[in-house]
Amino acid sequence: MFSDMDSFVFYIQLKEFLLKGEIPDNSANPRKVTWASMNFIIKDDRLLYVGPSRQYMRLVVLSEEEKRSALTECHNNPGTANHNGVRGTQNRVIAGYYWHTIIQDVKEWVRSCPRCQLNDRIKIMPVLHSIKVKKKPWEVFGLDLIGPLPETARNNKCVLTMTDLYTKWVIAEPMQSKTAAEVLQSCTCLAWLGKSLQTKGEFVCR
Ligand SMILES: [Zn+2]
């Protein structure tokens, strides 16, 4: 398996071979360069991967900087990407670019994206512990995220329900998405109960 650096060197040599018809003297594997060159072309001085079918063209990334710019374009840029998830970002990158570790790099890029971390969808975890005995209202309450549902005129398509496990009283809050930020905002409606969500209330995610 190539390291990133080996991979960049290999494709730079392949590009030189296609441009000049000669394999550079320092090539570690000249036969591999010749063999691989069948799947690549040069267009406007850029190395493009066309594959055996030659039905598509993907720009070969030749440096870390180019890789970062491809990932930014396909994940971060408003308009062209808008912070899609791993699969969406992968599809965009694969459609336009070529390098060896795309899948792994996209996963890491999306996972470490600050904005995606902030807006990460809340994972609904199964209850792994028994629910404590409830002695008074709003001592323990359950949270449920329902949706996506058909979108309303106000762009809401999810509902956060908060159920007091003592009285079974339910509060429902409409939400536009299941992002952590929005759930937190919806939870503030519990403030009137006089309880601090962080210090006294206990969440039970179902
Ligand atoms: Zn992101």
C-alpha cells in the first residue's frame, strides 16, 4: 500500500511519463508507471484518471494541498457542498477527484469538521440502565425525537417530546431538524418547571 507521499510521487512520475514519453530515472517501479498510464490522460496540463472505460475524467490529486482543497470544495463550501455527511461528501469527491485514500480521508475530514461536530445528529441510544423510582413530578423525564415527518409551513419536520415519567405529562416541541443545537434550544422550554436540566433533571433517551 502506498503512503500518501509515495502516492503523490508515483502520480507525478506518471504525469511526466505521459507528457514526455520517458519514465524518470528515479522511478521506484517503472513497469508499474507504464502499466498504470493506460488509465490516465493529460488534458490542459493536468493528469486525469479515465479508467479502463474512459467514460469519465477525475482530476488526480498530486499534493496534500490539492487534497485539502478538494475536500474543502466537496464538503465545506456553501453552495457546492454544504457539509454533507460522509457518503454525500465521498460521492462528490469520487465524481471529480482521484487519489488512493479518498474513502479514509473523507471519513476523517467529516469526522473532524467542527461545524459537523456541532450539528451532529443526536444518537438515540437504547436505555442500558433501569429507570430510577420516581417520587415527584419532573424528577425523571424521557426524551423522544420523532421524525422526519411531512414538513410544515414553518419548515418544521421533527418533534421533540418530553415525558414526565411520574405524571406521564407530555410536552411536544416542533423542530426543523434533529441537531444537538436545536434540541438544546427546545429543552429550554422546560425552564418554567424551575428545574435545572443539567444539574437536577435526568434524561432518558428512548
Ligand atoms: Zn462539515
